[in-house]
Amino acid sequence: MGDCPNIHAGDEDLLQSRNRRILEKCSECNRFKRDLSRFRDSGHPLAPVFSLVHSEYQRQKTQIESLVSFLDNKTLEVRFLHELGSVLQSSVDLEEVLSVALTAITAGKGFGMNRAFLLLINRDLGLLHGYLAIGPRNYEEANQVWNEIAGNDMDLQTLAQSFRLNKLNSERAKFHDILARLTVPLSETGHILVKALDGKHPVLIENAFNHPEVNPELAHLLGVDRFLLMPLISRNRRVGMIIADNCITHRSITQEDMRSLENFAFPVAFAIERASLYDRLQLELNRATEAGNKLKEQQEVIVKMEKMALVGRITSSIAHSIRNPLMIIGGFARSILKNTPTSDPKRDFIESIVGEARQLEGVLDEILNYTDMLYPTRDFWDVNQLVESSIRDTSDRLRAWGCESTFIPDTSLPPVFIDYKQVSYCLRTMIISDIDGHEGGKIDISTYLDGDNVIVHAVDTSVRLSQEALDAMLVPFSTTLELGNGLGLALCKTMLEKQGIPFNAQLLPEKGVEYIITLPTRKEEQS
């Protein structure tokens, strides 16, 4: 080992092969070159021949080493393209495809460009617009990113997944100012981006700041003097454009780089188009599903309306058939009651007839209101006037039970779009149902504006109800304390819902019940 200065640790096998030692070490040895020079100066007839053979050997050895290096690079490129193709072919998610594509352009294991911008075509607007970018904006960021990549030995797919999960949104935000200005109408055929897109071949721009075809604004926007335009074409359809440069290292972009990127652009363009079509298909599928659900809901509503209309016709017919004889009975009974002295033993029976007749008239009113509910007639009304009218209509019954009501109106409210008759009935029913059977009760009513809606807010803190009792009040015929107490608030809730008006009744934390009716101020809010 000590006799030859070119043999070091790890080269021990050369000591056993004189031929390999001569070919691999001696031909490059300075001692050998001195000996060869002395031999050439000696005038020996073989000296020129030997020198020629040695020179040719050196040249062929250099070529072989260059060819081996080229083949190694191509092998890596083929493996990279195979890995890239496998990822792109298996994905139909647009964000994933774009993450893989831009990561492949800028990763050291890929094409090693410093920065890449992706522009996509919007066919509806006729624009080529900036969509996504990746890369550093300064030397400090570049060193940080490169050190991070060097410390994590990840393959292309892992790098792309990491970029998508951790950096996609931040990269888009970081280059937002540039992406927003990278927008070109496709009608501007003279613009270098549109020309490259129409030409369907990569274009290497050099000396961009003085290039006759490059808009100075584009050159200053990118901030580099040399960049590559790579059109994305799929089946002769323009998909978008990739702009790549070496803004940090300023490494030259070679023709070999262009050819490699051109081979890469074809599967990327196809994958982008396929992912875009998949997104559109998914959107149309969601729309069709939503339309189908709405159609099903409308069919259910139609069936329900038909059933309700049938019930309405039956109840209206029965109510009108009963009303006339009932009014005659009630009228005669009230007339007899007026002429009957208090000492007459029959007066109690007559009062009972009058009371039951009045109760039956109330039931008929509810039934007829249910029939009217099927066909609401809406218009614009003053809500404060409506509440005041409802309170006046119930004042006699409130006084009879020793109850009171207060009303705090908002005088600046706009008109509400409602069926006046139905909402008025609901307010009267709500007041009566709330204080019914509770002597000395009190209900506080107020109105106020909430966005585009007017709120009618009623609170009674004098009653104690369980949640089951409140729920029962909102279900038809669930309470049977007396005849006619079966519809009440349930009918009101159904009436208001038919007009698209929310009606909420809920227990207060300590004591009492709160009612909220939300009235619209615009027609378009009605369902």
C-alpha cells in the first residue's frame, strides 16, 4: 500500500490485479505521465503510437464515464416519472393532483426548479388565471426549506401529501399577490402566455426584461430574467400553464430540462382535466340528488295538502251543517235566560245550555279556522295594530279571570307580510290559552326588529308548567280538560308554519312560558 500514492484504504483488491491497477490508477498517475513524457522524448519509434493509444483511452474513458452518468440520471428520471404517473393515475382529487405536480417540479428528487406557478383555464369566463404556486420567495426561506427536505428522506408522494396537508393554503396565501395578477384573457392572442398556450410547446424565455414579446409587467411581476413556459395540453384541449424558474439559484434552464418537463406535462394535464371533470360530475350529482330530495319533499307536501284539503272540506261541511241549528239553540236559550228570573229553579239548566252552546260555537270557530288555514291570504300589515287589536278582543275574558296584559311596541317597525286573520287568531288563542284557568295571571307582549324579521315576544311568568305539559299543548287534542281545548296552540303552530312563520314556545329557566313569533317583512322569504 505504501509503494503507490494512488491506492488508499478500500482499494486493496487492486493490489491483486495488476491489469486493473494499471487501467484504473496508473493511467492517471503523475509519475506515469512523467515516465510517458520521458519515453516520448527518447525517440523510440513506439513512443508516438503509445501516446496516441493513451490519449484515445483517456478520451473514451471520459466518454464512458459521462455516458454512465447520463444513464444513471435517465434511470432516476424514468423511476421518478413512473412514480409520478402512478400517483397521478390513481387520484381524482384536483388539490392532490396539483400538489403532486408542483412538488415534482420543485423537489430535488424531481426536476429541481426553485419555483413554479400553475395557471388554469376558466372556460366560462374565458380567462387564464393564477391558481397555485410553490417555492421560496427569498434566500432565507429557501435554505430553511432545503434543509428541512434534506433532513427528511421522503419519496415524491409523501412530499406531495405533506405539502397538501401543511403548506397548500399557506403557499397560496404567500403568492396571492402574484397569482391575482397572473390573469390573462384568452382573447389576447398577442400575450406571451396565450401564444405559448396556443403553440402547445414549451417556451424558454431569456432576457425577459428586454424580450420583445414579453410584457414588462409580467417580467417585473415574476422578478426573474429567465423562466420556462410549459403549456398543459390534454387531447388537444388547453388545460392551463406552468411557469417555472430558478429565482434563487439562478441555474440555467437547459434544453434537457425542457424536454423532461414536456414529458412530465402530458400526464399532469390529463390528470388535471380528469380531476376537474370528476369535480364537475360530483357537483352535478349533488345537484341532481338535491333536486331529487326536493322533488320527493314536494310530492310529500302535495299528498299532505290533498289530505288536508279533503279534511278541510269535510270539516267545513260538518261545521256549516251544525252551526245553523246550534245558533238557533243558543239564541233561543239566551233569549229565555234573559226573561227568566234568578229565583226560577230552571235558570241553572238554561245557563248550562247557554254555556255549552257557547263552547260548541268556539269549537266550530276553530274547525272553520282550520279550514281557512289551508288557503292563507297574505299582505303587508302593521304588526303593532294587530297586537293591540288582539289584546282588545280578549280584554273581556282577561278581566273576567282577573288577569292583565301589557304591550311594549317598537314604533319604528316595517310592515309584515302575513295573513292578518290567521295571525290575529293565533295571538288571541295564545293569550287566552296562556291565562286560561290561572286567576291573577299576567302576560307581557313586546315587538322588535331582528334583522329582516319582526319578532312578537310574549312572556308569562305567573304559571308553572312541565315540559310534558307544554309539549302536550302543541299537539292537537292532547288535552281534554273541557270541550274545545283540543286544538288551541297546536292549530296556531300549524297555521303559522303554513305561512313560513316560525312559532316557538319554551319554558323559562325559573318560572313561566315564553312565546316567540317571527314575522317576515319581505315576500321572497315565504316558502
